[in-house]
Amino acid sequence: MNTLVAQYLEAWNTTDAQDRAAAVERVFTPDATYVDPLVSVAGHEQLAAAIAGVQAQFPGWEFRPAGPVDGHHDQVRFTWELGPADGPAVVVGFDVAIIADGRIASVYGFLDKVPAAAA
């Protein structure tokens, strides 16, 4: 599960559109869903578009793990942070992912720390 979460965060950090689409395909099942307080999407195309939207809102920032990965059965939870590569986190979130056939089938995201302009 640690590897899958690392690949998930890598997908969120991939800025090239073709590479991002390939990363989404590797990490998510074809009909995967992602929902957090700001977005609800399904399928590879919408997932890649959501990631591109976050990258446009926070250019040059990166997602990184912010604690241990905890999982059992086919579910995993983890905290992540988003901020400048050389600076402190500005956004902090917590995701729960459901895994099917070695890929993520659904993600339920929660935002714990968000700048006022992003809310």
C-alpha cells in the first residue's frame, strides 16, 4: 500500500499532460471515483483534469506524504500536504482510498488545512 500511495502522490505531481494521463491509468481503475469538498469526478479523463486544475491553482507546488500510510483489507488512509517544493505545507489533507485489483477504485478526500482563497 505504501507503493500505491507513493504512485498516487506522484500522479498528482505529474505536470506533463501525457505523463499525467499515463500515471492516472497506472494508479486508478478505469471507473475510479474521487471526491473531496471541492470536486467529485469519475474515470481517468476527469481525474486527470482535476489534477491539472489543482496544478493550475497551485503552480510549482508539490504533494508529499505527511505521515505514515495505514491500511488493511482493501482500504488505505494517509495524510498528505501541498506546498512549495522548498517551503512549508500550505494545504493539508487526509485521504481514504479503496483498492481493487491493485489499483485505486475510489478516493474520499478531506481537507484539514486550506488557504482562504482556495476554499
